[in-house]
Amino acid sequence: KLKVSELFFEVPKDHSKPEDGLLRLFARSVERAEKPVDPAKEEVKRLPWCAGLSTTITAQTLAKHGGAKEQAAYLKNFRADSIVKDCEAIRKTLTKDYPENKKKWTIMGQSFGGFCCLNYLSRFPEGLQEVFIVGGLAPLVRQPDALYVKLLKKVAERSRKYYEKYPEDVKRVHDIAQYLAKENVKLPSGTKLNPMHLRQLGMYFGGHDMVLRFINDLHMFGEFTRPTLDAFEAMFPFNISILYAILHEPCYLQGAASNWSAERMMAELPEFQYSGEDRSKPIFFTAEMILKDMYTTYDELVPLRETAELLAQDADWPDLYDEAVLAENEVPVYAVTYYDDLYVDFEYAQETAARIKGCKQYITNAMYHNALGTKAEEVVKQLFALRDDVID
């Protein structure tokens, strides 16, 4: 039996300027619904999981803050450094009356959540009991150009392996891309599809089942059916989670501008160039790279094109990590790292791990970036094996 408590908090929009307004955060606390034999010995309540329902950001809510310049300034308050300040404010509020030895908490971060964990270790290590990181040892870079070159080469390798597994998809993907380039195909949200969206199936990787649905519709009906378009739209978060797109490259930045890093690096790699004319070569997929064209097609991103451009050109981003603090770290850190990760480069992850004193890793080439969702039992087992020091 579980006892669930749902909590709302108000925190400063900008912790350096608390007078500028507040944000609302939501967290959920889950514990066993047990009554101790001796009520006097009842344990201190468990600290919560941070969850959804926090201040929602959409094109509509952003418009309330003014034009593109004001929107860009507002969005700069939603990177890992701000998230960590929010979490630390919550921890201090919840543990105000706790015994001193109960004030620290354990955090776990998957993917970008791991980036937040490293920021927490850099800024507020005194609040942490231990840290678990899953596919999220952030690259300690100032700007992501070199990182994207590595990730794109990994994506190209995965594209080749995909077409080796599904050789018939070389023609199928070309046929679908050609149809999208010629026809006015719209998703239920209004987003106009083009070959770029098809290539984004690499986020899953390749989305063979989706390719099969598309080509089956074309063969049977000469167009895409509503169920197929609904299924395709559900695969991508950009219309409902705009932060995923608009702060994707800024999440790496420290005193530098991104200037559409992924797009620029992709333009330098011939295997990613697509004209629709040469059908002898397969169309390579992309992964979660954010491209300018997304702001002319994704319905929710279209109004934010100017805002996104301002953020892409902005070099005024504070440092996210303190390598001197990480080098002297005393907080136990346990990480699961994926050798074939398309989202967090393995080599950069190793460099980061080497700079965190006491960081222990479980490294595998048998799982991918989404393993915490698809193989949760194995991932958690390995994390706790690191923590309990039972590997030997």
C-alpha cells in the first residue's frame, strides 16, 4: 500500500532577482502507508520526486511575456542551473525542521537529468547524500560543435546498420520522402510534414514500424491515413514540450553561442545531405538534433522562430559546472553509461567521469539511451551494485 502526497511550491523565476516574479513547481512524494508499532519512532517523511505540472511553457504562455526579446530572456531561466536552484530551495524548505543528519537527499537523473545532477554537484554538494546518473554524464564543453560532429558520426553509423537490417527500407524511405516533398501533408496539429520530419525517426532509431505504416498507406490508398498520422505525431514532443527544442543547444552553453550548432555540423558531413535526386544512396536519419526548419513547420514552434534565433546567437550564458569542485567531490556518484549512446557521447562521458572524484561507472554496449524505461530492472540493479560495492 502506498501513500501519495502531491505538493506545489513557488520559487523565484530568477533566483538572482527574486522580486521579478515566481514560478510554480509540482512534486510528488510516495511512501509506504505503514503505521509504526511505536508512533514515537516514526521515521522522517521521505523527500519527494519532482514531476510534471510545473509552470507550463507554450507559444501561448510565452506571448504573455512580450515579444521575442522578452521571451528569450524569460527562457534563459529554465536551464540546469535554474532547475538545480529550484530543487535546492525545495530541499531546504522541506527539511527545515529535520535533524541535521536527515537534511541531505539522494538525486537521480536520466539524460538531461544527469546534466542537472552535475550542476548540483558543482553548486550545492552539501545538500546531497548520493547521486545516481543514467546516460547523463554531461560533456564539460563550452560550446557543442565538436560534440555534434561525434554524435552525427554515431548516428550515421546507426543509419548504416539500420539499412543493413532493413534493406528494403532504402527504397521505402526514398518513396515516402519524395511524397512528402511533393504533397501538402499535415499532421492533425497542423504541422506540415516534409522529409526532415521523416528523418527524425532516427530518434527511435529509424522507426521501421512507422516506415512500414507510411509505405503501406501509400500502396493501399495513395495517401496517409489519419491513424498513421496520429501515430507519427505522437512520437515527437516538439509541439507539446517546446523547451526540448528551444533550449536543446543552450543546455550545453557556457559563455558561448550555439549558432545552430547541429545544423552547421550536419552541413559539413556529406552523408547527411539530401536532395531527393540520388536514390542509389540511403537517406540517413537524424537523432534529436534541432534544425532551423523545425521553426517553419512544427505548429507550436512557428511563432517562436525569432525567439529561437535570439537564443542561438546569444553568448551570454553562465557556467554550468565547476570542475575544481568536481575534482574535490566527496559525494558518492554512481553512473550507468552506454557505449552506443546517440545522445550523450561515450568519449566525452568518460572525460567527465574522470574529472569527478569518486565517480563509479557501469559501462555497457548491451543497452541504449532509453534503457531506464525499457530495461529498468537491470539498470537499477547495476546502479545499486555500484552503490553497495558488490561487483567484486
